Amino acid sequence: MRYTVDPVNFAINIYHDDKDIPFQFQPDYPNGDPFDSVEEASAWAELSIAAHSPEVMEYAPNGKGLAPEIKPDPNAKAALLAKLGITADEAKLLLS
């Protein structure tokens, strides 16, 4: 994956390596906080791209100064469902 940052408004476009059309447009942090520089936007874009790897256990931060959110661990989720004796669909029904 690759990205570009607009030098004027710091908006990010993230692309698959072989595509010319971005699959993600990020004008600011997900919570609406603005990026204040190309460097800040670039750092967020790199974390966001890294988060696509299953080995990376964090998402890019949701906002300025916030800690990255930990990704759900699929093994821990499966173990919890097994311990509870319910399926993922049953868990969704309980939470709806």
C-alpha cells in the first residue's frame, strides 16, 4: 500500500500498490480532529497501513493525542465464545 498527503489541507489518500484510485480518503482523524501538518498526517497514514497486517495488533489512533485502539484477538474471541457455549451469531443477538 502507499499513500499521499495533500500539502495544503493534509488530507490522506491510501492506495493499493497497483491501483490509481484510493480505497481510503482520510481528511482528518476518524473523530474529526484535524491533522496539523504533512508529518502528522503521514505518521497516521503509516500506522493505518500497518494496521492492515494481521501481525499488527493496533489500529491507528482515532484522534489527536489518543492511544491506538487494540484490535480484537480472534483467538481470544473464539475461546470466549467456546467458554460461554454460544456461537458468534448468538453473541450478536445478545448484544443487539
